[in-house]
Amino acid sequence: MRQASLCLALVLAIAACSAEVVTEATTSSSTTPPVTVADTLEATTSIATTTSSVSTTLPTTTTTSQPSTTAPLPFPPGRESLEHGGDAWVVVLAGSDDIDDPVLAEAVEAAEAAGYLTGPTDCDFGAAEALGQPAGNLTVSVYLASESDAEAALLAFETRGVTGVVGLVQTFCLD
């Protein structure tokens, strides 16, 4: 495209110059034959033919798709059957050593908005540690059937501005 624009500018410049030359040639007594419009068209055609054979390959760019932060992802179904002392994949949404910490209430609200039932508990061994907190802290977790479901749920939470971590916990306090 750039070459075509340059060629067009060159053609217009040649045409303007040849018009001046034709004017000068008709008013001077030079023995040099004047440049005619036909000569200009022949030069233009020659330039156009030369530039049309030049290949202009533009570099291609590759973009990678990333999860959109504007379109919320769907949540996988929660796990309903838990056993005392059993393993469960979870998304841990929050943790604290204070039952009145607003972060716990916000996590419960986010889980409920996603269709999960949960609440603060200290009965999931490994949940607080997944957050980098001391064992025994209260945590709010969402229980899922598999690690891939937990990863999908975490991505769905993140598209809604809710953070968390995926972990494998042992569930207690269920008897």
C-alpha cells in the first residue's frame, strides 16, 4: 500500500513536471523535443507495471485467547456428598482467625451468589494452609467433585472479581 502511494505521488510529480516542460518547450527555441502527455503516460505505465510485480507481504500477528473479565464463566456444580475424614477438592475463598472478620461474610456471599452453600468452618484440614494461614483458622470453601471442577470454579469466581485458591482438603466435623 505504501509503495502504491509513493508511485502515485511520483506519477503526479512527473505529470506536473512534464506540463511545465511542455509549456517551456512551446515557448522556448530549444532543439530538445518537448515531453508530451503520451511520454508521461508511457512512463507512468512502466512505473505501475514495475510496482505491481513487487510483493508486499505484511507480517502476521498472533494473539492468544485469555479468559475475558467481562463475560462471567459458568460455575460447575458443587459436591454434595462429603465424608468425615474424606478428601475433597475445594476453592478456598477466604480465611481468618476472627469469626466476625468481614472477609468471611463476603466469601459466603460470593459463594451463595454462585449457587453454592457454605459457611466459615475450621473443620477442613489443609484449607487454611492453602491460603498461607495457620492451621485451625476459619475458612470459607466451596466443595467440588474434581480438581478440574475446582479450577473451573476458581476461574468463574475470578471473572467476577473474587479471589481464592484451589486445594485438596480433608473434611471433618461431619459426624
